[in-house]
Amino acid sequence: MVSLGERLREGREPGPDLSSLKMYDIEAAAGAGRSFEGEPIKTTLYFSSAELAEQGLYPAQVVGIKVRGDSMDGTLADGDWVLVERSNRDPKQEGVFLLLVSGERRIKRVQRLAGGALYLISDNDHYQPEMINTQDMHDVEILGRCEIRIGRVV
């Protein structure tokens, strides 16, 4: 049996049962940013297509990004990777989302408030929640919902 590493070294595809996910060399939670197009890809990770489907994830819409900062401590740590489902951009389903706010990438817990405003919450109590009023929504783009964390066990 040929391992995944051997297949990749030989330039062969890893197999039809695996999906490749691009892990971008960008950081979220701090720093200026844009969307993913044109960003450098740090590596590609392969996941079982069946396992991704069980999680409701569509490989063509999933990207990985690196977390920076401590604002989401307790959920995401500095240096973790997070898989973002780009097709899930609706904050009606509360959760942790990757956002672009005034040109800055952020990972925050998002709640939609009555009237359409957004409440951005850091899981680290040292950071205050932020409200994005409806008149400021033109500065906000939800890039996707954070679904899976890849990080060190401490």
C-alpha cells in the first residue's frame, strides 16, 4: 500500500476518497486583509471527503487560515488553524465567523440583533464586545463560518 506522503512525493493524486483544502498563509483576528484570492497558500491538507460531508462541509468552499492573537482564547488559541466554510455566511445561525471589518480580518462570535445590527463577541473576557450598527454594515463582510479548529493540545 502506498502512503499519502509517498503519493504526494511522486506527484500522484492522493485518491478519490480525499479532498484537498488550501491552508492560506494569512492570519485572522489582526492585520489588514482582503478576501482569499491572491493570498499565498502555505500548504494543502487532505481530509476524508466522507468525514467532511458528515460535518456538512463542502471542500470547494472550505479554506484554512491561521489564528493570531488571544481575543478568542477558550475557543481558539494564537497559532491554531481554523477551517472556514465560505458558503455559510449567515449570522442568523449564531457561531464563530471570519469577518472583514473595515479592511481587517477578525474571528469573532457573531450574534444578529433586532433590526439587523451585529454584535461581535470575543471569548476572552479581556476584550469588550463590539456592536456594528446597520448604517455601518457596508464596512463588514462575513467571509465564512469557522467550523473546525486544528491546534496543539496543551
